[in-house]
Amino acid sequence: MSLSVAAPVRAEARTTAALPKVYAAAAAFWVVTRLLVLVHQGAWPWMNAFVVEAARGLVVGDWNDAVRPQLPAMLGVPLVLAGASEQQTVAVLYVVASLVQFGAFLVLVRALFPGRLQEQTLALLVFLLVPYDHSIHHYRDVPVVLASAAVFLLSAHFISHVAGARRPMLVEVAFVAPVLLLGLWSRGEVLTFVAALVVLGLSVYRRRAVRLALTYSAVAIVISSGLLLVYEMENVNLPQAWFYTAHTFLDSTPDSWLSPECRANPTENCREADGLAYFGPADLRAGVLALAMNHPLTTAAKTARSAWDNLWTLLGPNMSTFPGIVPFVVLALAFVRSARELYAKLPLAVWIAAAAVVAETVLPPLSWAPPHPQYHLQLVLAIVVLVVPILVALARMPRGRFVALGFLVANASLSAFRYTRYPGY
């Protein structure tokens, strides 16, 4: 009897001891690949250029340049004061943001698969190898990298809380507040994720989720209101910010709605002009909500179409995002019974977090923005939830191991291919 008890204890101890080595190896690989991204994609700052511009605006006290995004621009202020160039500032911010994202994903993995070496290792491999994290789409928007980190951390908090981790209210707020500050002051769509998490949590867990829902909601409201208060104190030109939201809404007019001339040579100006054919006449300085309220049915149709466009851009044949994931999952669930059984064993809280991540992708404001893949880095959470149980099931089958290995090798190969492509793809 003593041997039968001691053996599992020793096995568990070996597993626990091996986890830090896995984390260290994954972190080292991540840092090397981030440096490779900088070397290859260094000439494409794109949204990152706005971060540097906003940081320079903060230095001279002009918050109008910092309306989007706020927190990354603040992180860039010391670099601007030190005299760093735009490219140097972007490089440092990207490495810092990527390290924050990796740390947040590690926290998430530990919450998803507590103490399980195989599942955590596979989750990290999926994160490290998918093409999305090695293409221009990961690099060109530092604010989204930080926002995705906040999504990972809040998901981990939600999952662990539902699993029974109870902490004093002050401790909860002390964790949630910085996480939501990181997310909401980086990208506004994090608010959609929080709302989806609250609604789904209350729908499934009801009274058990009330305290958590109130905490998330109250902290999100305070942080969002604090940002508006700062804008008021700094005399930010809010009509200009509202104009940008309306312009983005029209710039994301679905391709199927555009005129033949604009489809042949699409530009922001022609997409805005074609969009006004559906939503005009309009005062763009009134913001996107005025457009939506004046044309509710057309807005609903556009939102649905843009949601589909977002999913197709991310999960379709685009080799820079998540190609082949959906067919792989569908085929595996159809033919591998043990994969379906492992799905059934995943806690509901995990599925809720994954659904909230998808909601962020298909609901406004991202469904009111152009279908740029770089806005959706948080979606890797849902990919991990879908894929890891399948890989575990395959790894336990003699022939399935080759299929699992082939999946990982295919993703690694596509990621390497993305490095060899010219910037922008």
C-alpha cells in the first residue's frame, strides 16, 4: 500500500520539478524569435509609429496625440526623453510588450492546466509555433500585444476563481485593477471581452459569479471613467477622437458593399465614401454611435458581415494567422473519440473564457473596424483551448503521435516561412 501511494507522489514531484525548465526553454525561444521579428520586420512600425508620436506628444503636454493609445505611449515617454529614435523606441516597446504577453500567457496556461506537464508543454508549443506570432501581424501593433496580455491574465483570474480560489476583496481588486488598466488603456475592445465574460459568467454560474461580475464591472467602469477624466483635464479634442471612430467604421465597409471602382483599387477615402452611401449623410465628428443609431438595421447587417470577415481572415487560408486549425479540429473530433472525451472534461469556465475571446473578435468595436489580423492576438487563447486536448489525445495513440507531431511541425514550418516573406505579409 505504501508503494502504491508513494509512486504517484514521486511522479507528481517530477512533473512539478520539470515545469520550470519548460517555462525557461519557452521563454528563451520566445525572446530569440522576438529579436528575429525585429531584425526582419524593422522597417514596418505601422501602428507603432502612432505610439511613438503619442509619447512625444505626452512629453510636450499634448494629449491629443495620445488619444490612441494611452498606456503604450506612456511607456515610451522615458525612451523619447532619452533621445531614442522612432525605430529604437518601437524595438524596446515591442520586446517589453512581448515579454509581458508571454508572462501573461504563462499565467493563463497554469490556470488552464494546473500541474499538468504534458498539457502545459503543448499549450506553450502551440503559442510559440503558430504563424500568427511570427508574422508582421504580431509586430505591427504594440498596444494589441499589451491588450492581449490583459485578456490572458483576466481569463486566468476568472478560471481560478470559479475553480475555488477565493481571496479577500481587496486582494481581488489589487489584481484586477492593474490588469484592466493594462487592457483598457491599450485597446478599447478589451471592454467587450470583459462584458462578454461577465454576461456569460452570470448566465452559467448565476449567484456564484455575482461577486466576480461586480468586481470586473466596477473596476472597468472606474478605469474607463478615469481615462475620460484625464482627457477632460488635459483638454483633449474629443470631437477629433469621435471623428476617428466614425472614419474607422466607414473604412471597414465590407468589400461586397463597395463599388466596382473601389474594389479594384481600395483606399481609405473610397471605402469611406462608399460607406456613406449606406450610412450618410452624416456628421463624422458626432462619432460612430450616431452612425449606428441613425441606421440600426444597416449597422446590424454590417456588424454581422464584418464579424464573418474577421473570422475568415484569421481562420481561413491566410498563412500568416491560423491556417488549417478549423479543419484539423473538425476532423480530429470526428475520428478521435478520446479527444471528444477530453473536451467534455474541460471546466465550463475555460469554455466561457474562450467564448469571451471570440466575442471580442466578432462584436463591436472590432466588427466596426477593418479586418486587420493584428487586432485579434487574444484569439490564441481559444486556439489553445481547442487544440491542446486533441494533441493530448493523439499523443496517447501510437499512430496519433505522428499526427500531433505533424501538426506542430506544419505550424513551425509556416512560421519560418513568414520570416522569409517581405514585410507586410
